[in-house]
Amino acid sequence: MIKKMSLLPLAGIICFTLNIGVLVEGDVMKGPAPPTEFPLLNHSVNPVLFQEAEKIDIEKLNPRRILLDGDSFMAQPHSFYYFHNMDKLNFQLDWVKRGDHIFPLKEPVGKFTAEYTFRGKQRTLEEYFERSFVLGFLVLHDNRIVLEKYFHGANSNSRFLSNSVAKSFHSVLVGVALQEGKIQSVNDLVEKYIPSLANSGFRGVTIKNLLQMTSNIQWDEEYLKPEADIHRYVVALLRGEPSFKSLVASIKPGGTAGVVFKYQSINSQLLGWLLEEVTGLPLNKYAEEKLWRPMGAESDAYYCRGKKQPDIAAAGSLNVTLRDYGRFGLMAMNGGVLGQRRIVRESWIRESSTPDVDFLKPKPPGPDDAAAAGLGYGYQWWLPYGSDRAFVAMGMYGQAIYVNPRRHIVIVQSSAWREPDPNDGWDEMIKVMDTISHKIHPYR
């Protein structure tokens, strides 16, 4: 995302025209929304729901053009369905199983509405849901649901594709491994734990460099550039060649680590490998044991990868229900605790959301609510500017978990934007989430 500070990967069938489709609120189907104009689509569209369409066969897709071509499951209108039905694409699924304990969320009391002003024009939340192609939207005030909406056939049982939101989950797991002594320090070199990388581009790179996206290796994350390295990642995801470990090992050195921010999802893939190496467990099983079960998740989750890929896709292939994304956000909001169960130290959450060098600190928004270009970065969390010290897990095409500890607010969004990483989309999303947060819990 936001290449100036940049989001990644990926990881029956209902198709839509280029539209908002139908609204599901509380899992009850509503009528189609009126025609509207969406800036992320650039022209007016009509909400016509099509009948069943031919299922996408991922084996027939060009894997180097998954983020570029219109016949991809990542592109509208297909993404309106597949972003909450990735298990219908013949992927291998690595399950993260829930436990017996479920952390309860209180049901909403009354109806919540809000208006916001973006670039000089006042709009309603309903307009935002249409403009931003929202699939699911959840607002929590502490453990009470304030607002929960679903669109395009999704419902409370749907598991939504995380894209890079998964990175923030793995940041928490690095903190868990650290407190268990499996990792001694974030300042340790990666090669201390994976010696085979001593002759790779990650030579001399610390775990903290990976967390902060400051490894400065040779890797191009420009999603819409056909020759960018990110498409090598997508090829590996779908075809299994090379393995993700081989892809990591093939990376060439760039400049000095720790001196510049470059959003490079291969860093996050390496963090997943590191977690498996130090814990002796597959990433999904470590997440299940140390996060999912103690957190009190309500539903099972899963990672997805091509059936020939031997390694879990750690940079963004997690699929989770909206409410369980919300529970994760509440745990982070509460400093690593949910209910009576501590997942990770409070100091880790604080360190993860507090940049320690100037070039990672957030900058004030520019003209016309231009907030995205000034986002700061922590340990796999994005950091908006402001006194609330909010932090956000963000994934391309409009996935997000907004965490505002000062106002006790968590907001989850799943969207299917037309483009992977438009600053306009992030600008408006941040404005909406800040507005909601301030309305629910104002400070004088």
C-alpha cells in the first residue's frame, strides 16, 4: 500500500456488474442500492445481480497478471465474491482452529449512523459503503457491537481475505515468541536463526528491520507494474515454484538496512519462516495455539496457498470472519489482553505501534484530507497522524483493522476496490474511521 511509505498479497459463483450489489444487514437481505457514482471505479454503475457464473479456474490464469488482468479473482466483479469465498478456488487450506472458549461480543443497542466530510463534501456512511465497495464493516466500542453490515452476499459466517492485514497478526506472534524466549531480541540478525540466509540479500538484516520494513533489499512492490517483484510472489503462491523459502533465499542485497522505509512484503514472508524455525510449528498451528484459542475466536480461520506450494503464504493469505478480526483488534487495543487472557505483553503492543526513528513517524495530512501519504509505520502496523495514537492493520484492495485505544474503538473493513492501493481510498477510509471513533467516544 501507499508506496511512499506502500500493501500486499493475496493471498457457485455470484458475479456482479461493476456495482454495489445488494446489502445484507444483520444477515437479512435488503433491496439493491440505488445507482451511484464511485470514485474508485470512475464511472456510474447499476446494481444488477447476475445469476451463477462460470467458476474461475486458477490453473488457467496467468499468475504474473493476477493483480493486472480483469479475469482474475482479485479484480472486480469477481472479487465481490471471492474476497469472502477464497476456499472456492481450489487452494490448499491451512486451518487455524478455534478452541472451546469464545470471547463474547455484546449485540448492538439502537441504530448507529454518522456523516463525514471528505474533500469538502459531506457524505453518509451508506454512501461510503457504496463508494468504497465494502463487503463487510464492523464497529466495536470495547466489546459491544455498534454497527455490523455485510454486502455482496457476505454474512457473519463469511471469512474475508486479509491481504496484508495478516502481517499485523504475525507481528503479535513475533512478540509471543520473544516473551517465550524462542527469539532473544528483535535486534538479532535473521541469520542467527536461519543460517542459510547468511549469503543472501538478508545478510546483516535484523528481525527489527523486517518488522519495520527497513531491510532495504532489492524488491519492487509496485502492484500495477508488470515487471515488479511482487508478481514473483504471486507466481510462487499459485504455482508453488519456487517455494517461498527459495524465493526469500534468492533475494539480492540492496543498500544499508535500517536507514530507509521500503514496503516489501517479502520481509513479512521471512517473518513467517522465522516463526516456524524458532517454534518448530507450522505458522497456522502456532497461531492457533498462541493466538486463536486463547483470544477466544468464534470461528476457525485459514491460510490459502496453491496446492504445489510447500510453504504457508505469510505475507497476506489469512481468511477470517469479521467478528474475529474485531476480537484481534480488541486484544491489541487492550494492550495484548482479551477478557482475562493475556496473549502478548503490553510493552510489545506499545513498541509495535510507536516508531523509534523520524522517517517512520506519521506526518500531518496534506491538503484535501491527504492522510495516506503521511502514514507512519511500526512493527507491521500502519500509524495515522493524530493525538489518539491509533494504529491500523491494512491490506490491499481496502482491508483494514483500525485500533483506537484512547477512544476504545475497533473498526474492521473488508472491501473489493478496483485497484490494489489507491491513496484516495485510504484517505477516505481513515477520515471515515476517525469520524466514527470521535462520534462514539468524543473527548472535549
